[in-house]
Amino acid sequence: MEKLIKKIDMGYQLDKRDMDFLKFAYKALFYDCSKMLIMFLFALATHRGTACLLDLFLLAGLRSNHGGIHLKHYWSCFALSFAVLIFSFSMPTLVTVQKPAMLAALLFCMLINYLIGPLRSRQCHVKDISIFKKNQIRTFAIVFAYLISLYLLPASYTLATGFWTIIAHSAQLIVAKCMQHFTERRNFNEETDSKLTQTT
């Protein structure tokens, strides 16, 4: 991976910011592709290949543009993604949601995703706000496109798994935002206490 990045740098003379973003993007792409392959093989074994492809497509689009809960290790991250997949596979058989309710829930998810905005990993060193604004719009567009597809196409198990994937993503986005707020508040309190200690 490092050799590939160096070749790109030699060809385009990237600055440090772009290099940091490239390293983060390639690392995330490699991890995500390997996780998706494992989950797809599992889905094939359980005869849910089509639903898995749709769910993975949605997860890849939403996570790459909007982020969410970021875990430190590969396997813990894989476990979270796998749990979302199992959740999306299981919910249509456990709960029957009528199409109007699904459309209303997706509208709510669009609002949540847009208001919360992209949540960056600590490994992401990009500070260009315009990039994240574009990601925000893309996420909005993905959920909106799925809402239109759900409205036009007949109800099916596969479409229902995609719906629950978006619900799961929006829910973990709320959790991630709360965790981020808690961490920032704790760090602020620690810095304030440290300054007070130094002054006394």
C-alpha cells in the first residue's frame, strides 16, 4: 500500500494533506472490501446473496460518506458490521412494517443524517469542510433514492433488509454523535480542571 501511495505521489506531487487523506482512504477501502467479502460469503451460505449485495452497497455508500461509530481494531469493526447485517436479515421476518411507515421512517433518517453530518474517524486528517459537505449531500441522496425505489417497487424481503440497514446506520450515527459529544465534553472538563490546578 505504501509503495502504491508513493508512486501516486511521484506522479502528482501531492501535498501532506492529500497524502494523509489518500493513506486513510486506501486503508479504509482495503479493510472494508475484506469485511464485505467475508459477509457476502456468509450470506451466500445462508441463501441471502441478493439481499446481502443490496445491504453492503447501502452500508458502503452511507459509511464511506457519513462515517459513524469508529472502533480501534479490525475485528471489533467487523463484528459491528456483521451485527448490522444480521439485524437487517432478521428484522423483516420478525416485524412487518407497512410501506407508508417505512417511507416515513426513511424521511426521518434523511433528516437525522443531514442534521448530524459526517462523523470523521480520528485517523482522518482531512480538514477541508467542503469535502464533508459533499458527503452529507451524497448520503441524503442515497437515502432519498432508496425511498423512491421503495415507493415504486413491490414489497419484498430484499427491499425490507435495505430499509433496516438504513435504520441501523441512522441509529448508530446517533450513538456515535452522543459518544463524540461526551468525549469532547470530558476533554473540555479535564482541560479546565488542569488550567485551574495550574493557576492555584
